[in-house]
Amino acid sequence: MDTSALLHRPDSEYAYLYDDNQFNIRLRTKAGEAERISLISGDNYAYKREEWKEQEQPMQLIARTNIHDFWGIVASAPHNRLSYAFHITGKDGIEILYSDRGVYPYDDWYMENINSFFRMPYFHEIDRVGTPSWAKKTIWYQIFPERFANGDPTNDPENSLEWGGKKHPGRDDFYGGDLQGVLDHLDYLVDLGINGIYFTPIFKAPSNHKYDTIDYFEVDPHFGDKQLFKTVVEEAHKRGIRVMLDAVFNHIGMSSYQWQDVLDKQEASEYVDWFHIKEFPVKSLEGLTADELEFVGPLNYHTFAFTGHMPKLNTSNPAVQKYLLSIATYWVREFGIDAWRLDVANEVDHHFWKKFNRAVRKIKPDIYILGEIWHSSQSWLQGDEFHAVMNYAFTEQIEDFFTNKSNSAVKLVSGLNEQLMLYRKQTNEVMFNMLDSHDTPRLLTTANGNKQVAKAELTFMFAQTGSPCIFYGTEVGLEGYNDPDCRKCMIWDEDERDNDMFYFMKDLIRFRKEYQDLLSFGDTEWHDIREGERVVGFKKRYQGTELYCYFNQGEETLTLKYHQEPVPIFRNLASVRANSIRIKHNGFVLFTLGEEVKLDEENYQEY
């Protein structure tokens, strides 16, 4: 047995308080090497009075990747403190004791040293990583305001184009989308089933995307004003829709008064320490086109990427901190927003984000804090910074299987499990899952226009733990390559939109809501993974209910037979007859077994 693969860390995603007195413990081993694992545990103050060894508890294999197995158990402690070690039996017959001090033979002599055990000295509820319960039940809808709907033509930017007039929008095109357009279509979102809106930036800025902010305290005049935004939030709340704004705190726009002051006064500017300037003079980039500004190359000051119009803020500067925190609290306090999405969150220091967390949660304790991070994010998700991240690393595994075809079925499951094991259970429950966004090609484009693949991929994502998000227009068949093509105008003409896709999305969202607890809190078992056939079958289990999910990305029709009658819940390109299920290429079916579950004919249809 390869003991070098063993991994456990107290007070981390490997050992954490989940709820009340439920203490979740995980252990990592090399794939396929452990035969069984037991937890040896108890109160360290009662060690000599109890026979810990006689009370070993078996751990369950909870996840598997191509190189590791993960074992788990939910432990409890009557006195809120726990010492523990692991009794591991390898498939080679070797037994070991794994503790805080390392690996030892499984022998009574080593059991006597209680100080060598892993330890959680006391379970403090205040230290438990908490997440907003409402976020687990939210289906998000991302809106790029400039392209969603033009509700007020009087505030259109100069030289705005006809709505949807260009097949492929340019980087500096304007079409007049605004907040009035959002307000006018809130009932559309309710009809679709949406209960959360994620707005890309709405603050004053010269671009169409607004990530080059000039004034964080003002709504961009081409979008409306603060009173209109307040009305949008109030009307959204009346309809049960939460609102999330985009905070661009890594950088600021080159037209901001702070940066303009630096350009004007150079070293003498009072804002010189607000930025990361390597040498003077700092030159203006005024006059460059939007395309030229996107990549100006290295400069004598730091920027977001190499975009010269977005100078990077020095968030370790107390004056910058005060300014940004006043913005963060202002929109929560004055407008009642429910969440912040934090742009380029991984390039801002942890010290600032901890202050941000305390400031906004003081006003609204259940606010949802979402970081834009595209990679492993454990250090931001310890409970004092973010609740979740945009889960690109997770959903890219899904995309690679369904659309890119670069993932095999086994590799898909391995990749998903690897991501899930990076975080605590309560964190996974609120992770922000999406298949496309304003920063990526659109789903239907990556699927090469194949709606059946897109439907399967969306359903697979909606069946995972986490909070799903759809990018505006996905539900009506909007396509587009990378930025700026993915930011096309929304299709509002019912004769032009893809109504088949629209009604599919309505039913998918309805399915998600009806099985919310099962999908959010249920355990996942990957019980039927067929490598060569490109078939993925998994079960979700929660409080005695089991939901079977099968996805067939293979070329051949898949046939499944059961002793009990399958009761289909949601399906596409699949038929159910008596005890048999047939799933065509790109099809899927989600079902239960047994006659005790009655089928609601309104809750699914054949597509």
C-alpha cells in the first residue's frame, strides 16, 4: 500500500463542521489500494475511560478519481471535541494506523499515544463555514445589460445601432440595452422560472461592458439612473427574484478622476499610491480604439491583463480600501441587493477580501459573495472571504465530455469528483455553475449548433450539486463565438426565437425546482460509467428518494432493463416502455424506480 498518497488535514475540506454537531471527515488514499477504512475517535479527555478501538466506525468510499479514492464519514461528539485516527486495511492485507504524526503499524502500543491523533479541540459554531440557504435554491440568469432589452430609446448612446442589426457585434458597438428593458421583462423571467439575476457591471463607464468603471456610485446614464435601479430591485424582490451586482475592484477605468489626476500631476498626484506604477511619466492612452486597448502590451504601470484602459488598483492602500468598501456597503444598504460578484477576484489580496466580507455581512448577514476565479480556490472559501466561485473548473469537465469530446466518461467523473473534493459540502451546495458567460463562447456555438447536445449538457449541469446559471439568450437559441460575439442582442420576437429551446429550458428549470433538495443535498453515486460507449449513469440519493440519471453520448441506442417499472421524470430522445428504457444518441432520461412515484404528465414532454 502506497502510504505516500494518504492525505488528511484537520480544520479544512477534509475535516469540518457541516451542520449542528455533524462533523464531516474525509481521507484520501491511492486509487484502488484500500480495502476498508475505519475511524477511531473519541473525546481526548476520556481516552483512558473508553475503549476507542472497540468503537471503530467504518468509512464509506464517497468519490473516486483516476489517481485517488476519497473516503468519508459523518462523526459526532457529545462534548463538541474530537480526537481521531484512521485504521486502514490495504488490499495487500497490510494494516496501518494513520494519525497526525504519520503512519504506524496498527498496534496497541501506538494507540496509547493520544497526542499523536488528529484533533478538533472544540466545535465552535461561529467557526463553521456558513453559506446563504437561499443561494442553494436559486436558478441564476446572467444579464449583460447593454444587450438584453432596450426599454428607453431616449437614453441610447450616440450612434447606437439597430437592435440586433449586426450578425456579429464589434467590441465598441452600442445597441441601447438598459435597465428599463430589464424591468419590462421581469415577468418573462418569472415565466421562465428564474429567481436570481446576475448583472454584469451597471456603473458609469465609457464601454458597452462597463468593466472600465468611471464612477461606482452612479448607474451609467445610458442604462438609466439609481431610482430606476432601485425600482428594478424592488420589483424583482416582489417576484421572488434576488439581484447580484458585479464589483470591479481589481482595476478602475482610465477615465476615472483618480487615474486622470495621476496623468495630470504624475508623481505629485494624491492618488499615485492608489495604483501600481513602476516608473514615470505615465502616458495617456486616449485615442486608441477599443480593439487596440484590449492588448497594448506591457506598460510602466500594472493593468488588468494587458488592457491599458484598466489600471490595477492597489487594494493594500488604506485609502483604496476605504473607497471600495464604501461602494460595497452603499449598494447593499441603499438598494437592498442580495449578492456581489467579484471580478478578477484572484488578483486582489486576501486581506482586502476579508474586510469586504465583514463589511457587507454586517449590513446583510445572508448576502451571497461570489468570486470570479477559474481555478482551484480553497484559500478564498474558508468562510471569511467568499461563499462560492464561478465554477468554471467544474463545468469545463462537463463541456469537455459533451461538446469538445475530449473527456471520456471515466475522465469526466474523475474530474468532477476531483473538483468536489476540493471544498466543503456546504460550499459545493452554493457553487455557481454555468456552461457559458460573457467571457466564453456560447453553449450552442461550442456544441456546433447541435441542440440535442446542448440540451443534454444543460440537463447534466442542472442535475449537479450547486447553483445553476444560464446566460441570457441561451433559452431562445442565441449563439456566438468568444467576446464580443457572445454578447449579441437578445431575441424578443417569438417568431425568430427558438421556441423548442425556450420550452425545454422552462421544463428543465421546473424540474430543478421540484427536485431541489435531492439535487442540492443528495449524495451522488456514479454507478454505471461505460467508457467505450460514452454512457454516464449516476444516482442521486436523499432522505430515502433515489433519482437515476442516464446520459448517452455514444453513437448506439442504449437499452436499460429493470425489475421495477421506471417512472420518467425528465427526458429527451428517450422512450420508456414497461420495464425497459431506450436512449438514443445525445439523449438522456432521469427517472425513479417503483410504482409508488406517480408521473405528473405536465412535468415533462418528449422533445
